Amino acid sequence: MEDKPLYPEKPTVLNESEFISQNFHDSGLEIEDSGFHHWEIKNWDLLDPKCRSEPFKVGSHNWNILLYPQGNRLSDRISIYLEYSDSSSASEGWHSCAQFILAISNLEHPEVSFCNTAQHRFNSEESDWGFTTFIDFKNVVTPNAEGISYLQNNSIRISAFVQVVNDKTGVLWHNFVNWDSRKETGFVGLKNQGATCYMNSLLQTLYFTNSFRRSVYRIPTEEDNPKSSISLALQRVFYSLQESPNSVGTTELTSSFGWDPVQAFMQHDVQEFNRVLQDNLETKMKGTVSEGDIAAIFEGKMKSYVECVNVNYVSSRIENYYDISLNVKGCKNLHDSFVEYCQVEILDDLSPFLSKEADRSESWEYELHAVLVHSGDLHSGHYFVCVRPTTEDKWYKFDDDNVIPVSEKETFEENFGGEYLHSQTKSLENRLAIRGQNVISTRKTRLRSTSAYMLVYFRKSRLNDILQPITKDMIPKHLIQRVSEAKNEEERKVREKKEMHMFSNMVIITEDIFKKNQSFDIADIQDIIVSNVNSVHKVRKDLPLSEFSSKLSEMLKLDPSNMRLWSFFKRYNSSIRVDTPLADPLSNMTVENVQSILFGDEMYSVVYVEEVFEKLALNHFDYFNYSEKNSKIIHIKFYDPFTRTIEGVDKLFLNDDTIISDIIPYILKLKSLPEDAQVLLYEEVYPGTVNKLIPSSDVKTCQIVSGDIIVFQLDLTQSDLNKLQAQKESLIYVTDYFDHVKNTVKVTFCSMKDDGDLGMLDSDDTPTYNMVTDGGSQFELTLDITQPYLSVAEAVAAKIELSDPTKLQFFLASESGMPRIPVSYNTATRLSDMLSSYTDGITNNNQLAGRGKSNFIFFKILDVSLDQLDKFRKITVTLILKTMKETRSAEVLVAKTSDTQSLIESLYVKVSKVLASMSQKTQTGVNPSSSPPATGDRIERSSSEFDFSSPPPFGLRVYEVINNRILRIFKGHEPVSSITDYGSTIIAEVTPSCTDRPYDEADYAKDSAANQNRGSLDDTEMNCRDGKTEGRDMEDDAVEDSFKSIEVFNFDKDVSRSHGIPFELKVFPKESFYPGTWQRIKKKLGVSSKEFANIRPAFICTTAEGIQKVCYFKIAGSNSDAAPEIVKNDNNDEATTQTTNSGEDVVDSEPPPYSIVDEYTNAPSLEYMVSQESVCLYDLVNEQKCALGLDHIERHNRHRQHLNEGSIKILN
């Protein structure tokens, strides 16, 4: 047999069909036409620097080869391109997509060739495409081993092979520069705030679920604020997606969630976000016409049951779901994933998975309408969504701002992760074979970076309703009006921004503003900019100053001759004073010319308007009127110590030689005071400095300059002094008043949540105090910055009507307005120490706008006074209510020298408050008892199980946890000092709980029936036996009185990897592990049947020698096959989950047998249990240290699969 050559002969360029087949890889695209052209050049040296071949036609398009024999911008290179010949005559907007090969070969030996392949979207902007460095010229003329070169005897062949591709989507190989989504697709995208691609993908999916969009439009939001109303903000997003020509922003929506920009920049899980959003909207829809809409659109029902093969026993439960999480690993298709999920052909028909009770009156076929895709890896990535908006087979990719058409192949075949073969380009192969040698094609395996993360199916029989078009009459009229107004406002802002360079903001300070000013200087300019919009005017910079003055006089209703404009100047000491009159020489100048001499910044310029009225002089000095001699403008203020008020009076015009005493008659005249009145004069220098003037001195000696302010008050008699000194906090002199003004600050006090209203925790969150402020629990006080802590506390206590101000603890506020560390309580602490943003004095910052910061202080009311606080210890306690998912956090103050009984009693009071509050929400008029438990009474406070509809009495089981394991349960005598400061967690569990009472099958059946009547069954509502039940006998009571306790904790595969909160479980004689003990544990965890099925119980005991033995229980219905096991009893049954629209809970009489699976062979002490048909945990617990472990993945790891994802919390 003849050996085949290692490198098979490759086809030459003249074997066109074979050459095309070998060099064009199969892209899966539809080829419209293919063709080729050979350009034989026999006079290479005579070619022009740029030359073209004869045109040739492929697919109704004319093409030619474009050649730069000396290189295009690169010497010693040959540049070759494929050019669209009809570019100049083609219609507007033309394009053609083509794959092509450009090849050179020896004219006599076509097997000596070199080629490059490419693909391109040819259009008017890019009508040619190819290779600027096709090949180095030296390689063209250098012979190969056989002495043959590509260019030989001044001749060469250049070939072009072209495949015109059918561009079905219209965007094949588009660069999307200047892409207009609305124009090209009819849809628009959503702007990404930084990491909100997950949200954008989901919102687009929900938007195209038209029935959901209609429901959102139906929510009444006429009176809502879009910044705090999720419903209105979502309505506006949907309406903008429908009407806006450009991509739509979502900052208003995330603001309505209560998120700040930092939270909006966090990546989240799209499935978790969907659940949180749907839950929130359902709450908002309650009591409106939209109530129940979300459930009607998205809700399905799942039936989970256990049916025994050899025993007459069936147990089933109905649960509602909005989405189903399917495993894809190891499954070839969606059908396999469903088979694994259900444990019992593709998803477009759910009938194989329906239960017997399912409604079969209409088809259960589903159609795929959206694919949410995650691109990236475990550490980072990006979300986008492919959507089929209508019943037509047209798919669009919504990738944040951009919306582009995509093919079904792109949607279905490119987004399922895994591996695919990546062919290296033939050009690379030919570079390796530049001498004409054959090279075997190189292929390597590469992972897809895109994986479908969520699939959205619509029921085929309900497509017309789900996709019913949204008409104008379905959109609330107020929404249309609001969005229109917002659009006009946005356009106005854009217009103003474009014209900003043409305008200047002029701040006009009038004499009326001066007279009302109660602070330093002529006016508080920053406050005017923020609050007095009538004083800020937008003026064109090219407006002549004379025209500006004329407009100003009309607005102020002043004759132009009675008005004079002055500039301001900010002095080195930070005071802002009137400086120079804008006199006639400047009148012909423009506003822009004048700005250079005005005080202000790039945004605002400040002008003072003087009202000029001729006053009759009192003497020859004439200090009332401005003149060349008296040109220094001095403003006069009057202070009244009895009313503690100051007011602007008027102005005088002085000169350097003016004696201070000479202006007193003018001052008295301005204020209409008696001529013989005695006054005290002061100069207001700058904040914090006020100098008393000596009447005999002149203006120059007193260093008074134009723009200064003189403050006067009447001289006080002894009687006046006595009256003022008798007043509390009197300000007798001008200096006292300005010291007070300097130190006065407005402070907003925010009340932190009372410990009695315990903060809700996510069941997997670390217990921390919830310090979010309550709505409406803030107020503003005007205080002195020098006030001591106790004085501030007294002011706050008076405001909130608290009798003991020493129980107020203050906290510094962070930059984001959240509480930080507590303020130190001592005699040296002042209000200034309590304000994070306070700065002593006024800085020389020339910026006028946005300079101030809000002053916030957080406070809470303690149980003890601050004087006693150092004698107490603050302990953070996690409270467990009915299930492990119902946890709250509280802070408790206990004396450092006390025992844990004090902790229990203090905690009892707080728990009583929250239980009473919860009880009153469900049962009006209940006034529960709140007496604390007696010493040592931690559990047995009531013979009935705790229920929120029945308020206390109740008990508390308080214990210490370290590394997610119970260290000890407090008996009440342990010293508080023995509790470690770090590393331990204190848990308080409301008792009695389902873990404290034996399992009662009758109650379980009764509860199942009750839930059936409600239409659905919540797992956490299942009751164990509570108290004395009719029909119980003495033997039952004896069993209940006899029990053993065992710790139950969570771990992940290895018992050393514990997580979550452990709890104590009482086990009783004759109670079989399944269903009795196991169902009580399920109820305590508060998890769904599906989640519970993934938990594997393990019995752990530690011998006296320290040897740890771990034995897994094989439970009917649990997914425990993954663990290594030695099955001692094969008579176990599997649970099956099916999807249905209705059903009921059934519990038959006999429990199923189960077995113990021994994971480790060193547990012989348990082997005797294998032969038992029913195992009782009570019998397993012995003198050794025993625990029951629950092996399952920690919820954080399961739901937050990407390392940079955070938990989602909508705060509003």
C-alpha cells in the first residue's frame, strides 16, 4: 500500500472552486453569489504607484483589484485591496457584504502562491478593503527552494476570489459608528450607569412583555414623585422607551430604589434583581386596579411530592414560583435540564411535565421570546439581552444604548457557553508557507465567553394577550404630560448649556436686601444665589452696560437717574464689600467688559444697586450725598439689644478727614432718633472682628475705607443693663451679637431607629444595626457652635419632648449623610466637634455656588444616661423569630458587672416591643404583656407555640456562637464579662419554637388543609403540635417531658466549613427522624421544599479520644447522590417535582423508611441502626458530643456567583 504524503497537494489559484473551498472557512452565512478574477501583470516595472484591474462582476456588483506596487504609505511593501467599482454611482445608503481572498502567484507556476483572506461591509465610506502590508517586496522576488519566485521575469498574477454574503439582518459586519437605533430598528436602548447592564437587560425584557407594561401603566401615580416612586419612575422609563428617539436614562429609577451613585455602580445578579423588583411592585400594586397582575402574568405553581414505592404514603406540597433555576451542567438540552429538575422533549411543550391535576383546557406549548446573556467569567462580565418583540421571527440584541438586529443563529448558537473550534486564518497559514509549502490547518479549542443566563418563554395560547400592542389610551395622561414637561425642561437645559458662553449670571444686591440682612457684610451672597432667584439674572455678555442698567431700572421700578451701580470686592480678610461705582466712562462698555472688575466667579458676577435720592444736608459736610470729595460709601447698620436684631439703615458718603463724631447727627437722622441720643459706634471689619470706634478720631485714623460698614447702638443706662443682664442668653453689645452670628449654625438632627423597632436582617447577612433614618424623624435647630454637648442635648430633648437629655447619644454624619461613630460625651465637647462639615471661620474660597454643606447630626435615645454609659456594655444580638429567615438585630446595654440574666431581661423588653408591633399589625386592639422572664426561665414561658397573631408571654433562648457553632447556651448566671468582644455572636431565639415540641402528624395534616383552602401553601406556616391538643393521652405528655437537646448547624461539604446561624433542637423518644424531626427542621429553616431537598443531614459525634464521626442520613426526596456513600439500606424513595396549575397537599398514614449513609468507615457504633426500619434521633444522642449538620451551599455563594456582586436591596 502506497504511503500518503504528509502534506497533501493543495489546489492552485487556477483550480478556482477547490481553492475557494479550501481557503474560505464555513461561516454559516448564506452565500448570495461567488466569483473570481485573475489579473495577469507582465510589465511590473511600468506600473503606476496606484493602479486597478479590469472590473469583474459578482452578485450584481462590480469589483476590481486595487494595487499599490510600491506600497500604500509604506515602502518595500505591496498593498492590495478589493474595491467596489460602482461606489460613486451607487444609491445613497448602499452596502455590500463580501468575503474575499486576495492571492499572488507565479504566472507560470500557479502552485507557488500566497494569499490573505478578509471579510468586509463595503459602503460609501469604506468602498475598498484589503491589506496595506500584503507582503514584503523582498519576499515577492526571493525564489523558493526550487528557484521560483512570485514575481519572475517582471510578471505576476494577482487573483481575487469573492463571495457576496446575504445580509439578512442588515447589520452584518457593521461598525455601528453613528448608529441610530430608533431609525434602524424602531427601538432604543438604555444608558448604562457604569454597572447597570444587568438591570437594562431585564427592563428591556419586561418592556416587551406588553401585558406587564400595561399593568405598570395601570398603577395610580398621579400624585407620586418620580425620585421616590418606583412605579412612576418605571412608567417613565417604559414610556420613554416607547417614544424617545434616543437611548433612555435610568438614574431616576435607581434613585427611586433609594440607591446612591455608588450602589448604582455595583454589579448584581439579574435573577435576584428580577425577584426583588417584582416583590416591590406587587407591594405597590396592592389596593389598586393592578393588584394581582404580576401573579397573573408570571406566577406558576409547582407540586413537590414524596411517593413511596413499597409503603402507602404520599406527601405533596404546592408552591408558587416566578422563575425556575435549571442545572445546565452535564445536560445536552433544556429537556434534559427539566428531566433532572423534575426527577421523573423540549421546553416548547410542558405537557410531559404536568401533574394529573393540571388544567389541560388550553395548550401548554411555550415560545422563547428573550434570552438574557452574561458575557464574561466568574470575576467580571457584562449582560445583554436578545428579544423577539413580536410574533415575527425577528430578533434584536439590546446591549445598553445600542439596539441591533441579530439572526436566530446568533441568538441560539452563540450564547450557550462551552467550547467551539476556532479556525486560524488562512493568511497565517500562508505566512508560514511563504515558499509555497503546504501546511496542515491549525485549529485550537476556545471557550465561548457568552452564556444564556435567563430564558423568557411566553405561553403560545396567550401570545395575543401578552403581546397586545400598547396604544395611547393605555398610557396615563399625566404620564404623557409629565414626560413632555421633563423633555422640554431637558431641552431647555441643553439649550442653556450650549448658550452658556453667551450669558453671564448677574447677582443684583439692592438696598432692600441690605436692610434685611441679619448677618455680616452687605448681604449673604451665597444664600441669595441658592434661595433668592429674583436676585439672580441671566444677562447676555454682549449687552451694553447702559442697556443693562435700563432693563434693571424697569425691573426695580426706579428712574435710571436715581440708580447707580457699584462693583463688589472680596478683601483679604474674606469680607465682601461695595467697592467702585460703575460710572459714565464704563456705560458704553458691554457686560462682558465690566465683568473683569466685578467680584464673583466664572458663573456669577455681583452688582450693588444704589438708590440715588438727593437728601437735604444737615450742615456743610453733606454726608448724605455722593460727591467727588465725599466718595467713600459707608453703610450704616443699627443694633437693638432688647430684640437681638440688626438692620441695615442706609449709607453715608465720607472722606479721609471726616471726624467720626461728625457723622453721629446724620446717623440719628437716618434712623429718626432724637438729636441728643447717645450712641456707641463699631466698625464691622470681618466675621469675628468688630472694632469700637473712637468718636474723636477721623476716618483715615480708623482705617475706614470705601465699602466699610458702621454699626451703632444706643448707649445703655444702668437700668437697661440690669434688664438685659436678667435675660437668658442676652446679647448686650454689637460685639456680642456678631460673636453670636459667627457661631450660629443651622443643624438638622436625624433620629436613628429605636432599638425596639429591630432592624430586619437578610438571613445570611452579618448582624449589624440598621441606622437608616425614619421618614419624618428629622428636624432643624439653630444653635451656637460653641454650645457644649449637654446644652445641645437639652435643645434636642425639648424639641422631642424627652425628659432626660442625658439619654441622648449623638453620632457624627458621614459625607454621604449616614451615621458614623458616636460623639464623645464630656465637658470639652462642643457642637463644632459634632459636625463633620464645620470649618472654623470663613475660607477665602471665591466660589459662590455650591460652597456650603448641610450640617447633620444623628441621635438615638439610650436606655441609660450617658453618665452611666461607661459602666455598661453594648452587645449586638441577632434575634430569631419564627424561622431562621425571620431574623432581626438589636443593641442591648447591660452593666459590665452583671450576669447574662440581665442581658436576657433587657432583651426581653425590646423583643416585647417588636412582637407587640407585629401583633397589632394583624390584630387591632391587642395590648400584650411584656413582663420579663424569671431567672433561669429561658424557654418554658408558655405551653403554646409562639404565633404572631398571639402576643407574649414568650420565652427566649439566648446563646453564644463562635465560627457558626454554638459555644454555650446562657443559663442566666454567666458573667457578662465572659462574653468575648470579638469573634462571637449572641443569638436570641423566641421560644417555644417548632424545635421545642414533638412533631404531630394530625396538626401537619390540618395545616395542609388550611393552606389548601387559601389556594397556596407556605412552608413556613406548617405547625407542629402546640400545647394541649384534644385527644392526647398521658403517654404523649410523658414523651414531651422527656427529651434530649442537640445542636443543628450548617456546613458546606466539610464540617469545618460551617456557615449561617446554628440552633438547638429538642429530640424526643419514639419520634422518627422522618418525617417527624426532619419536618420540624424544615419548618425552622423556613425554606421551600425545593431548596430543602438540596440539604443533606449528617449526624456528627466526637468521641472522648477526639475522633470525629460523620454519618449522612439518606432522606426520601433529598438530592444526596453527590456525596460518597455506603448505602446500608436500599429501601429508600425519591421525591418527584412536577409543574401544575392546581393541586392539594396529601399526607397518608404510614411514614416511609429511610437509611443512614455512612460516609466514613470509622463509625461502627452506628451500624446497629442500619437494620432498623425507623431511626429515632433521640436514640442516637449519647454521652458523646453530638450535633446534626446540614450540608448545603451557603446562599451567598449560590445566588451571587460573581465576586463583585452585592445583595440587592430596594430601600423605598
